[in-house]
Amino acid sequence: MSLEPAGAPLRVSDLSLKKEERFLLSNISFVLDHSEILGVVSNRIEPVDYLFRILLLLEKPTSGIIIYFNNPVIRRKDLIKRVGFYSCQMDLLGNSTVLDNLLLSASMHGVPKGKSLARAKEILSLFEASDLAPVKWFRLPLSLRRKLCFASAFIHDPAVVLLYDPFRGVPFDVAMFMRNFIRTSIDLGKSMIIFSTTPLLLDEVCDRIMVLHNGQQTAMDDVESFVTGVGGPGILSFHVSKFNIEANIDALEKMGVSWYATGENEAVIELDNTPEKIQGLLDLLFKKGAVVNKIVSSRQHLLESANRFMEV
């Protein structure tokens, strides 16, 4: 099965993953081109989670072919020298300094010792964080830790970068910085895949979107199939304004909600449709003087986002 132009940095063909008699991924095929941002959006968490791990060679698929840089047998120790990755769940060593953590990341990705210090300082400069080099990691606010974890994905100047929900849980200015850095990196020849279960912001960043419905690749115009079958109690999306995100990050994290900053003091907050969580969030928003502009179900929210893809 021929899919690609010669030299594409990543080619995936007929990839499937079966767990306990259930297919979590089924017949996934795509090509990541040079200087392209590919978005992968799923109506369930498991498919994107496993696809992210499989592409990092942390999980073996049941079947299918993955070819990085025209090498069908690339090993993980060689892969991580050319591929960067970031997940919104990442964290670095709390008792180490920012600089030491970046040096550790550089070592993990195979940056030579003689070049790692200069590269770490360069990354800190690019991310406007040079003054944070001697600061202990645990002393940084969560938004800065996420920004610098994102920065660590580029420490070895990778050709391909895999990003799992990079805009989740960061203030608007950090999200905009990340978006601009992603676009600049693409202009410099890198290729990226952004994985998410929420299309929010991806339609403004990605060159192309691949939609997974229950682990199966589906046509982009098949919007209805994408937004159905979420399962469980469902998700509600609260669109809020006049809410100081930076000052309330810890409170939102403790509540176990997902949130995406959409503007200065504006956000979409997602949580399980359960009375306890809803009341807890409403109490916080009322206490902080926030304005709830809209509440939509997961299906409505995904449908609106998918329709935006089709309009672009």
C-alpha cells in the first residue's frame, strides 16, 4: 500500500491495536509531510493516548507499519534523538533546577555534553525564561512548568515533534506563545502532530485534521459520527469570561477539570456532567465573580468545533 511522497518523515499504514478483544485503533493510515502540522482528534481518550504512545515506540501495535525517516526498523534510542514530545501531563524533577532539568532532557535525547549547556541556555532564551535557570522546579507555578516542559521537547532540535493536548491547562498568553513557537518551528522545516480529544484551537493551528471515531479513521465531512458515542455521564463545557485563569489554576487542577484559555480572562472549562463537580465549579466561578456565557454538552461543543473545521 503506497501512501507517501518519498522522504516523508513519518508514514503509518494500516495500524491497529487490540486490547482484551476490543480494537482501540483500527486501520489507521496517514503520512506526515515535511513542514506540516497534522491534528489528530478523537471522540475518546484511549485512541489518541495509545496512538501517541505507539508513535513514541512505547507501545507495540497489534498490526501495521510505522516508518520514521524511511527506516522501518528504527529503534527507540535512535528515535528520541530525532523526535521530540510533550504531554500536558508531563512534569520534570521537582528538586532540580530549571537548567538541570533541561540538561537532563538534553542528555536523554542524545545531545552531546559539549553542546548541551549552550543549547539549554538557548532554549531558555527562546522561551523568555533565562532568569529561571537557577530556580528549583517545584517553586515554579504550574503554567510555567508546562511551558518549560513544552520547551524541553525542542532541546535536541528534533525533526518531528509529537504534542499531546499542548493548549490544555495553560493561560492564554502561554497558549499563544506555544502556537507562535509551533508555527515558527514549522517554517524552519519541522513536522508536528497534535493529539487531542477537544478540537478547540486546533482548527486555527493545524494544516490538516485526522478524525478518529471510536478508534477508526473517519472522513472529515462525517461530523455526526465524530460527535456521537462519547459514553459515560458526558461532558459539559462552560464558556466563561471575567475569570482570572492564572490566579485560579491550582483550584481548577484540584477539581480535576480540563480547561483551555480562549482569551484574556476567558476560558472553556470541561468537566463530567455530575452534580458534585458542577456545583463545585459554579461555587468557584460565583466566588471569583466570573460570568458564565454558555454551557453546552460535549456533543454540541464537538459539533460546533467540527463545523469550524469544515468552514476553514
